[in-house]
Amino acid sequence: MNEMKLTLNLRDGLFTLNEGTLDALGRPRQVQLLINTKKQMLVLRACGTEDAQAVVLPAEHVISTDISGRVLLKNIRQQMGWLDENTRECYGSYFPMHQAISFDLSKVRIADRN
């Protein structure tokens, strides 16, 4: 299985899910982004259309996909005390029982700039 990586593009307000993340979740049609700022965790959970704030993902097989989340990313940036808008990335841990991936926001790193 590929590594499960989440990219947080603060400047453009986008979360990018890589292929490993999509595969681990079973390539769901919808996901939820759940945040716990006290624990500095973001959880990505496969869900159905009946779940609150479900985000629809592409139906076709893609290598990565973006989720718009400008307000959520602004909130994360403030809560984490990040003073810049550099793109950050972090790796997740999969919890099959919950069909979820947990990302520790205290362990993000600034993405390489080309």
C-alpha cells in the first residue's frame, strides 16, 4: 500500500488526498473531514451521502484529488499557530474499523518547493 499523505495548501485553500489515501479508504464516493484542534488531529473518514458535511469525490479512478476547504484550513492554521501560508504535508495512520485515516497536525512538514 502506498503511503497515505494529506497535503494542506494554505494559500489556495485545498486539501489534496494522494492515491495511497484514496486506496486505503476504499475509494469512497464521499468523505468527511473531522478536526480535533485540542489533540491536533485531522481525521478523514469514508462516509455516505446521509452523513453531515459529506464531500463528494470523483467517480473515476484518479491519482489524487483536491477538496476545497479555505475556511477549515484558515482555522487549522490559526489553531496550530502557523504564521505563514506554506504548503504542508503529513502522513496518516489507517483505522480499518472506522474506515478512517488520522493525520497528526503536530507532525506536518513544509512541502518541498520547486
